[in-house]
Amino acid sequence: MKKGKKIYEGKAKIIFATGDKKLIIQHFKDDATAYNNQKKDIIEGKGILNNRISEHILSNLNQVGIKNHLIKRINMREQLIKLVEIIPIEFVVRNIATGSLTKRLGIEDGTVLDRPLIEYCLKNDELGDPLVSREHIIAFKWLNVFELDWINEEIKRINDFLQGMFRGVDIKLVDFKVEFGKIESDGRKEIILADEISPDTCRLWDSTTDRKLDKDRFRKSLGNLVEAYQEVARRLGILHEQSNIRPLKYTKPQAVKIKKK
């Protein structure tokens, strides 16, 4: 599939056109960002690992009936995917309290929730991706009642599957973010899973030590981000070149500086 002109560039990915109007190429960058793009860096190899991990997860989800935009991985950094009309909502699924949830509500970090908590955020960087309610989503017609209910059920299935996948390799799925989009199918709009599922979009902790294996290593200046992503890929059976994987070492947390607007 020939890569055409650049359609869109985000914080972590670039989208290119193809000769088929229904298909696009998604390129994974090495850019790392946090705190609404106030902290940023380039970390060599991150995009390659996210490409491999997301392909693995989306392929496995497809096999259990979770439809998504992935067609295939075409090289180390790129995937051929379906062009979808992205729904402007980020769906955040929490199994363990941490991050912004603990700061907003004063919940003790690491609290295991009795049942998964689903939060909705409006996809708008200028507004800081604010939390919105079910009523907001329906009132502003981002989704109707039936679509939102269907997505919530699909999210529960995704969460169950991912928890089992990661538990099998001694990783806790703390929380994760997913996005959905609409495509034309047999003359009607169909909703499918889109974007990516990777250590950039999940919080993953080692089951025994609670060592962070996700983007929090960048957010909190813990270091060794690529090594952490490699560890996730190795446990999932994606990386087999043991000699190329450096052990993840403890790095003392450093203060994170956030620019004031």
C-alpha cells in the first residue's frame, strides 16, 4: 500500500493517506508528552514498541470479536488501518485508583476498586481534555443513548480481556484509555475501537513489586521508559531477543516541572 500525503499529525502519531479512501497509514512517533503537552521529549524506540504492542493487543481483541480499525502492521513504525470518524470522547477505564482520580477525590493511591470505573473526557487539548458526564455526551449529541450504552458494554469486554491478558504475564492493568470511531458498513454507521492500546495509553504495574511499566516513567521522571516498554513486550511474547533487552533499574524520582500558563 503506497503512502500518500500527510493528513494529520498528533502528539504521538502521524496519519497518512493511501490510494484507498477507506484506508490510512498510522505512523508511531518517538515523541513523549505529558501534562497536556507541557512536558515533552523524544525517546528513541518508543514508537516502534508501541506499534508492536498495539498491533498485538488489537489483533487479539479482534479474535474475540472486538472490532477495531487495525488491518495489519506494515513495518516497524506503521500500521494500515481503517479510516474512522473519531468520536470526540476519551473513555478512561479505572481498575485501581491512581493519577488524577486520587488527586481530584482524595482517594488513597493504589486503592483497588470494587468494579471498573468508566470516566468520559472531551477530546480537546485547548480545554485540557475536561471530564464530562453521560448527560453532556447525550445533550451535545456526541453519542446517543444507545451508542453510549453499547460502547460501555464493549469497554467492559475489553477490560475483562486485557486484565486476563496482562494478569497472565504478571502485570496489573491499573487503568487505560480507549477511543472509538464510526465507519460506513452496509449503508449504516458502525462503531469500532480505534487509536491504540499500548503503555502510552495504559497504566501497567508489575504484579509483585508495583513497578511502573508505562508512560508514568516519563510523567514522573522515573527514567528507563524504553526498557519498561520492552519488558511489557517481552512478557507478551512479542520480543524474543533477550540479549537486546536491558534490565529495568530503579531510578530515584525527580521533581516534575510544569510550565505555568
